[in-house]
Amino acid sequence: MQPITTRLLLWYDSHHRTLPWRISPRERLAGITADPYRIWLSEIMLQQTTVEAVKSYFRVFIEKWPTVVDLAAASQDDVLRAWAGLGYYSRARNLKKCADIICAEYGGHFPSDLASLKSLPGIGDYTAAAIASIAFDLPMAVVDGNVERVITRLYALATPLPLAKPEIRSRMQALTPDERSGDFAQAMMDLGATICTPRRPACVICPLNDNCQALKTTDPEFFPVKAPKKEKPVRVGAAFVAISNDELYLRSRAETGLLGGMAEVPTTSWTARLDGETELDAAPFPANWVATGNITHVFTHFELRLKIYKAHDVEKDIVAGGWWVKVDKLGGEALPTVMKKAIAAAVPDAFARRRN
DNA sequence: AACGCGTGGAA
DNA sequence: TTTCCAAGCGT
């Protein structure tokens, strides 16, 4: 076995992180096996999402739906409500689809081979390898952002991403042991998350500092090399918060695309320029709309500035297509963060924490 | 291949 | 304040 592999596994035995979905090396040695459902659920949640953000969501999901059968029995709306705030909502829609398929076509058991895993919605190269490796201990190369960083530094790979991906995968496969492949994958990710960090890596205490070409020849912080990113355009629009007594008007967004299937307050379309004079023409229904503030929200690929209008004493009869919710029950809705911001601008105490 | 797709925390 | 970016996937 390569020295890098054994060194990293030894480091992992004493320095691994303890996480709600994880089996420790000691437990694994005692014959405890990982639950593929928990590994899958955590991996989906962790896609482009920090460990800290995932922890509480993972606990809630496991509490509500302890098995994949329980999750399949839930409605998509239940799942979206529980996912609200975590972002990338197609993950939640695919999560539900995948649970349905596992129950209908796989007897409630996750497959262990890469091809079957990759055919499931929401499972790509990384997640398929992670499940095969961590849940089934198969020696698959698990390559995420952490591994890309560690490998490009270990071998001083100057090829920019994503062009370097094949080489990184091949290097990772060569390092992956036949035994403890799941622990090795998690060790690489823990190293990337705690030692081999994007900025100011802690090379002095790194178990692989003797093996690191970047550290020997230049500055590890130069790796990985990435293609330059584009500027974020600004889009603008208006949102309409309608109030009737203690209730607020919501509706559903389209099933696909941005914030697909989530709840919203009505808005104008989001365009590059503010068409100021005709904003109110886009109001969902006639009412005494009063401008009440502005919010800004940054998405992955654009920045959104919304002017918030508010109307009280709206006639509920004239409104069709959505539903009314008591303001103090908004926490139970599938509201993405941008919509919570819009509502909070019109109803400042809408999401305020209740006293005692 | 390049783009659409959220959010909140760190520096 | 701004910038970066965190266990990527689908098209």
C-alpha cells in the first residue's frame, strides 16, 4: 500500500470528525455497518453545502423519516417543507423521486454498484462513488472539492479545473485501498476540510506534508488552479405581500427551474431593468398596494433586488390560485430564504422568535 | 462544456 | 464590504 494511504488512515483513526451520519473507525472495526439510507441522505444534503448547515436538517429528516420507506410514503410537499432553507431545491425533488424508485424497484434497498447508483435521480459521479465506498466499502475513487484540492496539492497539478478532473480521479483511484476504502474517502475529505483548507492550509500539522509536491516546490494555496468566473448580473422586480386580517397570501412556484415547487408571494418577473411605471400592473390582483421596503438576495448566478409592496384588508374572494396562511404559521411553509426576506420586509415580526 | 441552480459563514 | 465558496447534479 502507498505510504500516503497508510499515513492518512492512521491520521483518520485519531483525528476523524464525529458526524451524525458517520460510523467511526472503531465502530466499523466492531462490525457495525453504515446505513446506506443515512449515507445517501447526508450525501445529497452535503452537495455544495456546509457540514454545519446540514446537521440540523439531517436530524430532522431522520426523525421524521427513519427509513427510505418512510420517506417514500411522504408527499413531495412534506419533503420540500422540511428542506426549505437548505437551498438547491431540485435536490429535494430528486430525493423524493429516488426514494420512490428505491422502494418500487429495489425492494427498499440501495444498490451498491456505480452504474445503478448513477442512474438514480440526484446521484452523480461523486455521490455514487461516496455511497459505494462509504456505505458498502467498495474501492471507488471518491472525488469532491476537498479531494480535488488535496490531490492537486499532493501532486502539484497545475492544469486548471475542470480540465484536471480525469487526472485527479486517476490519482485518487490509485491511492484508494481495497480495505477501508470508505474510511479513506472520508479521511481525504476530513483532511481537506480541517487541514488542507482553501486558504492558509495547516501544512505544519498535515500528516502528508512529507508527500506534498506543492509544499516542496511552491505554495499549496496556489492549488487547485481554476478557470476565472463570470460577473453576477443584477435583476430587479417587485413582490406583493397581501394581508387579510392575520393571514397572508401565498402561492406555488412552477415545478421546475429556480425555486421549483416552493412557496412564494406573488412577484413581477425578474428582469435586468426596473420597469418602474408598470410595476403595479403586475400585481396579482387590485388592492391598495403600498411600497414598504426593498430587499436584496444573492443567488448562485445573479443578484436579485426586490421592491416590496404590501396591502391590508384584501378581499380574499378576489384571489384565486394560492392559499392563505396565518402569519404565525409561516414557519411551516416551503418558503425559500428570498421569500422569507420579502415577507419580513412587509411584516417585520413574521419570523420573529416567539418569547417564551 | 458551460450554465442554471441557494444559502450562510468565514476572512 | 466584498469575495469566496461548501461532501455536485442535470441538461
